[in-house]
Amino acid sequence: MSQKYDITMKNIFSDMADDIMSYFLGLQYEKIDELNIEFARVERRDSDMIFKCTTDKGNVAVHIEFQSENDGKMPYRMLRYSLEIMEKHSLLPYQIVIYIGKDNANMKNSLNYNFGEQNTLDYKYRIINVGDIKYTDVLKTNYYDLYSLLPLMDQNRRKEEGEKYLERCVEAIKDIPLDINKKKDIAFKAEILSGIVFKKEVIEKVFSEVVKMFRIEESETYKMIIEKGAKEEKIAIAKKLLKEGMDIDRIAEITELSKEEIKKLMN
């Protein structure tokens, strides 16, 4: 399951690059362009996010990897990605692994050796454990796209409060000063990501309340518009997940589309 979360991170977070760079990295940049790099020679997969950023120190390639489980070979992967970025784009890579797993992050963030003066390596990158980020710290900001990550944050509080913590996350999303469709999008992503750390029955119970909270209008016309938009969004996500190679059963669980509907999208 965790590998499937990893390959869908780019789809889930493709629209929140600005918030990730500003809040997680504290990166000051003037311009940002997404780079589409496929590491076919290395991992036969797409990297999660790579952006060319123009900063006051020059152009850099910000490379962000999402990881939902500890990987002892992560330093080797990141070094290979780094070399690919430098070779293909002649940019210095600024690399970050954003860890969203249930357990504590225990991956190394460096590779080094010293075998004589002319045979050395000293390589490092950043690891950010979302579980270490305080729930209240994010609520003080206007980085609303990051609210999708709230269920994975504040690991100690999350474990102590359990279901109550997830309810707090849902309440926070409900109170975002954005239009209803944007809040629904954030809530939908939060529900998907909750599956990494919460049990299915807890997620279903808590997020079933979200639907009630978002019913700010009861007219049949409003309902038709919302239902059509939600269905189209689920279909769009299902198409992306099919393209990433996820199995039909898991897509049906995530999007709540029927298996028959998903099979039709394959044609």
C-alpha cells in the first residue's frame, strides 16, 4: 500500500508547490518552472516533484520526494537523482525527502567515504518528517493547501488523541476561508492521506461528517452542481491513478467509484 501512496504523491500535491517550498523549505524564490524528468535509466519511475527556481543565489533545481515508508537505500536513490539532474539540466540540485509515514523516520540523509585524498564523497540532502510538524503551527499560517497533510502531522498528539485528532483536522479544513469547492478538494486529499495512519472505520466515520458540514445550501440545483463536480474530480483522479499503474480495487477504495466505472475508463 505504501508504494502506491508514493507513486501518487505527485498527483495529490502537484498544485501546492508554492506552499511546500515556502513553509517546509523556507525557500525564497523569484520564479518557478516545473521540470518533467523521468529517471528511466535509474529507477524507471517519475520523480515526485522537480522545479527550476530562480533565487537570489542563482538557478537551482528543487527536487522533492515523498516517502511513506523508511527506505534504507534512499541515499543511493537520491544521489542517482542528483546526478541525473545535474547532467540533464546543468543545475545544482536542492533535494528534500518529505516523509509522511506512520512510523518514525529513521532513514539516513547522507553518503560519504574517504579513501585517500583524491577518492572522497560527502553527500547530503534534507529529510523532513511531517509527523514532527505541529498541528497548531500550520493553523497559524495561510498555507491552506498544506491542510491536506494535517492528519499526518503532530505524531505525539495524533497518537494520544486518536480519532479526536482527526476530527480536529476536519474542523480546521471546514473553517478555511476559501470557497466550498476548494475546501472539498483539500478534504478529499486529507481523507486519502489519512489512510496511512488511521484505520478505515475511523476515517469513514470522521469524514462522513465533512459532507454534512459542507452542505451550506440545500437546493436541488446546488446539489446537482456539487455532485457533478465531485464525480468529475473522482474520474480525473481515477484516470491519473490508472496511468500510474494502481490496481482497480485500490482506486475504487480511494475514489468510491465502482469497479465497473473504473474499467470503462481503461478503454
